[in-house]
Amino acid sequence: MLGRREPQGELFRPDTVLRAHVGEESFHGLLARHGSEWFRDEDFASLYREDFGRPSVPPSQLCIALLLQTFEGVSDEEAIARSAYDLRWKVALGLELDEKLCAKSTLQRFRAQLVLHEGAGRLLDAGVEACRAAGVLKSSTLSAAIDTTPVLGRGAVKDTFNLVSDAIGRVVNEACALKGWERDELVEREGLSRHFAASFKGTLEIDWSDAEARRAVVAELVADARVALGLP
């Protein structure tokens, strides 16, 4: 279920009392002042079920966390740690002093959802529009070079596609060990061989910038996962 930030800030929260301390015009201060305007929770409603489960971590805060992580070049684990003890991050995220944003897996899952549901571009678009509105970008046109290899290409970084494929492979291995099956024969018969290649994505010849092609790969992964989970 979609979680939402309270529109009314709290008087004694760090983003109110410590914003001047970290710098009103600093990156963290700007996110504290304008983050909820640039990233609205309702814009990400399509990633959640409105009638099921507990309220999520507000996606507006997760977006800000991803921006902070990229800005400071830290890992997922370090990003969550900074949300717990770094005053600048608390100010930018609107967190209490004794609060951290979420579990590492929550941040990772949100990033994966953005990629698979084409929401990653919203971060860039919102950032560009915010900079333009602030007068930082004077030109009406903007050229940008973005390295998407870890996300959409065949780079060495394991993304959601390869991680799901690895999980399918582990399910098959466990089933074979439990039942005493010959794995190579099983995967050949069930059409699961590509999940035992060096890279699942490396076995595919598609245009990774094509949204329809990526959706087709997701559908294939789901189908293969069902086959693996349904092994007798």
C-alpha cells in the first residue's frame, strides 16, 4: 500500500531546526525545502496496491535517498546507515534524530521497481525541471550523457534480471539435490538452461532501450520461475 509523507512539517524535526545548520542552499538543504514538491508520493501510486498491505516507506523519501546516494557515491548499505546517523541526510529526508529511512532491501526493491516500471526517468526529469525552475539551467534544450550499462546493458553489475535468473537457478539446484535428479537433463527438458549461463542477460539479443523488449524478458522470467517452483 502506498505510504505518504505528511504534508505539514514538524516544528522540531531536523529538516526544520537544522536546515540552516547544513546550509539552506546546500544540496541537502535544497532537498529538504523542495524534495516533496519535486517527488510527490501520488506520482508513484502505480508501483503499489492501494487496497493491500501496510503503508510503504513514502516513495518521495526513497527518491531523495537515491539522489543522495548517487550524489555522495555510496553503497546501499552506507546509504541506509547515513539516513540513521548523518544529520545532513536526516535534514534532506525529513527524518527524526532517532529514525532511519528503511531496510536496505526496501531501497533496492524500490530501485528495481523504478527500472522495471520505467519510473527511473522521473528522477532525471524532475531534477532537470527543478534546476530549470531555479534558474540553474538557462538553455531551453539540454544534452546529457548517461551511462545506463549497470541498469539496462550487459555490464558486469548484476541487476534485477540476472538476480532473478540466479534465484531460478538456485531453486533448480536445490530441487535436484533433494530429488536426486540429473540437473543438465532437467534444465534441458524444461528449457531453463539459460539460467546456468555466466550471465542470463548475456544470452539475450535484444535492444535494452526498447521498453516492450524488456517487458517480454520480464514475462519470460516469470514463466521460468513458475516452471522452477512447479517442479514435482
